[in-house]
Amino acid sequence: MNITIIGLGLIGGSLALDLKKTRFATKITGVETSKENADEALKLGIADEILELGPALKNADLVILAIPVDKILELLPEVLGKIPENATVTDVGSAKRKIAEAVKNHPRRKNYVPAHPMSGTEYSGPSAALPDLFKGKITIICDQNDCGPQHLALAEKMFHLIGMDIAYMTSDEQDLSTAFVSHLPHAAAYALANAVQSKENRNIIFDLASGGFRSTVRLAKSSSSMWHPIFQQNNDYVVEALEVYIKHLESFRDAIKNGNSDELLGLIENATKIRSILDGENHSLIKNEETNVKLYTK
Amino acid sequence: MNITIIGLGLIGGSLALDLKKTRFATKITGVETSKENADEALKLGIADEILELGPALKNADLVILAIPVDKILELLPEVLGKIPENATVTDVGSAKRKIAEAVKNHPRRKNYVPAHPMSGTEYSGPSAALPDLFKGKITIICDQNDCGPQHLALAEKMFHLIGMDIAYMTSDEQDLSTAFVSHLPHAAAYALANAVQSKENRNIIFDLASGGFRSTVRLAKSSSSMWHPIFQQNNDYVVEALEVYIKHLESFRDAIKNGNSDELLGLIENATKIRSILDGENHSLIKNEETNVKLYTK
């Protein structure tokens, strides 16, 4: 199968490595606007060839958009317009409502399977690509009833082959959930990095930064070209998540400020319950009847 | 040398493992109020014997208090009163001003070397003890001019033997710096865990929690018995750090809410500068003339 990947960074490059290894792809064609990334991707064997968009779509069976969400929004209608009639298009964007809205009435809407594979690192570019990056992780597929069944099946098959389970939800549910579980932690880490850098001598931070500090601000190393448009596309839910977070920080601050020892202890003990979530081993939605979200495991 | 460790949890237990391995300790006597921890520590070979406080101090050359900071505050004057005349006492508490204040006029003040080895994990108890936990990390020694030179030398020798560099600062400087670099990240993680748990179905968090979420809230798994008293003892500086953090979160929220794209990009790009601090390899204070803090490397 001919697979065209638009954007050969961390996510596009890692997908390429897995899709070659599993032989799901017989040929990987890359589209990459950065000359440096294009050269690096060829050198690393991530893509077999790099072409301009038009020629890269001409013989594609499957097209994956692995570029920042503002670029997906811009390019997706054009990509749908240029693919062969039966080709499938999917993407990896972390925000989905605006993209779904942009192609709602596109004549090839059924060819598109909106996806969000939830895996990554804080690094970027083709050299950050890793084999098995997606193994054991979840991909969200949105608005599956708007996808043609063959296109949905092909995208599902690909995500299963690279080791992922699939959660189905609407674009709206995905944007709300990821606002809390992914976008908020990134905003929290960026603001923490800014707060500490605004107050402390960089040399002191450098020397005193223990493992705890490092893990909490790790996400602040994430690429601005990826995250800036995510916060903008998912602005209302991210603002909501930040409001909730600020409220909880204020409760924490007030409990300390007012010497309210019992309340402070209650807040800490409630927080530590996250342990049972984080230390669990198996996906739980499959056993769960409380939510609309359905899980499809390998 | 006979070393008595009061508290055989993560930090006390890890110290015991290293002090035995380096043969700095010929015998390790433990003091442990939890029967379960005491049994476990003996079984794991962390301590050679467990005694009551009085008998445990009687023949000690070096005493280490590795208990929560409220317990250090309570016990330190009594420990100083009961040790042999030439014995050295040190501790591992993460807040220092209140403890320094409590023993300021103690007749044995010179025997005490206030220390804060900056290493740990989010787990607790003797079974969480790890060899080499402190290797390559920094320990802060406070108010070194108030320590007797022999006592200071012995504590320094011990921290160097287990692989640590030493930063010297006043109790006040340590409480301010750790408020930003350690206490704030813990408060941020606890509040983030509370925020997400307040809004999201636990099953959804569980399934969608990617590596990014996990690392950002990891510290929220930390023991409340250790952290509750730290926030209380360092209350003014922790409140100050939380105020600064909330202000930076509000700027982030407002930039998103108001669609101020350039300002949002600026905030993200400033935050990503933390990379150069986090990805550095060597301690920097030794080359630094801007701060009072001095570093003593192995």
C-alpha cells in the first residue's frame, strides 16, 4: 500500500517507522516543507521519497496529516480534493472540532477519519522519531459515523497494527477530554516554567532542579509550533480547564495561607487518589458503562 | 562508626543502604515508630537493629533524622539533649527556617548540621528505599557557620561519599529556593490531580492519560504525611510561589481567551527556554558569581 505522510516530525516519522516495519506500507511518500527535515527523513530511511503535495497524493492509498493543527485545518480540504477517489485520509491532530467543521460539507468527507493517537515526547523533528512510540497507547477516533465504513476500517487496522487501542467519541467530547488530560498539563508546565524562571536565578534552578521539578516541567520543553495552534483551536475548553485548575490552586493556597491544616490535608489526600488511576495497568473503558465513549481493543 | 537513623522510609532507608555499602557505617541502628516499617527494615537489611530513641542515641557517632519536618521540629531538641557530647546530628528536611529557629539557643546547636539532600521518588516506606538514590544530586547545607567545624566536616564527608555535591545557603535562602523549585511543583501537581479528577470521569482519565499527563501529575502521588507539614512550615514562601504561579497561569489563560496569538506564542517560547536548564549536564553554581550560594563539589 502506498502511504503518504504529510509532515515527517516526531509523530509522522514514528508512524512511518512502524508502518514500514509492519509492512503495512510498501512505499512511504513524504511531504515536508522544511528542506532540512526532508533531507534528514530520507537519510534516516523514514520516507522512500519526498514529493510536492500534488504528486505525493496522486497514487496514495492512505494519506496521514501529521502537521500542527492550524496546518491541518488549512490543508485538509485541499488534500481531500486531490486524492484518488477511494483513498483514505486520516490525521493526528490534538484538537478536532474546528477541523471537523471545516470539512463537514466536503464531497469527500467520508474519506476522512479524524484521529488523535495519544502518544509523543517533548522532542520534535524527524530525528525524534521512535519505533513503537504508539504501542499500548490509545488513539481517539472522532465522529466515526461520518466516515465511510471502508475508510474507518482501514484507519482502525493501521492503528491496531502499530499496537494501539481505539476510543470512539465525538469531536466535542474529544476536545473537552483532551483539554483536561493533555492540553491543561501542557499549559500548567509552560506556566510553571515561566513562574520559576521569573523568580529564580537560572543557576540556582539548574543546580537544585531535582527529579520532581524535572518531571513536572518536562512538557514545557514541547514545541511551540505544535502547541500554540492547539491552544488556539481548543480555546474555550482550554480556558475552562485553566479556570478549574486556577480555582484548585487558589483553594490550596488559601488552605496554607489561613493555616487550615485539615483542609490542606484533605486536598492533598484527594490528590493522591490519582495513584490508583496512574498505577493501573489495563484500559478501563471497556468495562465501563457510565460514559458514551466506547473502546475497541486489539 | 555507629549511625542512628530516625525514620527508615524512602530517604532514611536509602541513606542506610548507601552508608552500609560505602562502609561509612559499621552499624546502623534504626528508630521507627511504625512496627510494620521496623519489621520490613530489618527484613530488608536496612538496619542492624531497631531500638527506642534513648538507647538508639546512647552510642551514636552520627544521628540522621529522616522523618517529616513536623516530627523533626518536635524531636530535634530532645535528640540534641540525649546524644553523646561529640556526636553529630543531621537531618533531611525540606523546610529549614522553623527547625533552625527551634534549636537556635540549644546548648548543643554546634552538633547539628541542617541538611536537605534533594533527591527522592514519589513512593514511601522502607520498601521504596533505593541504593544510589543520591548519586549526582545536590544536598543543601544551611547556616554552616552555626555548625561546629568537626560536625560540618563529618556531614560533608557523608554526603560526598554517597555521591552528592553540596550547596551552602542560609535557611532563609533554602526555604525560598525550594519553595519555587520543589514545593511549588508538588503543589501544582496536587492541584492538577484535583482539577482533573473533579471534572473528568475516572475511566476516561485512566484511558486517555498519556505520558505527558503522567509525568506532570506524578508528584501528586507523594505521601501526604511528608508534604502536609512541609507546606505548613514553609507557608509564606509557598504561598508566594503559588501567587506567582497563578499569575502566570492567568496570563496564559487571558492570552488564549482574548485571542492574543502573539502574546500566547511569547509565553510558550519563554517557557521552552527551560530546556537549556533541564538538558544541561553539569552543576553551574561553581562557575557563578551572581549569587551568594556556594557549591562544594566532590
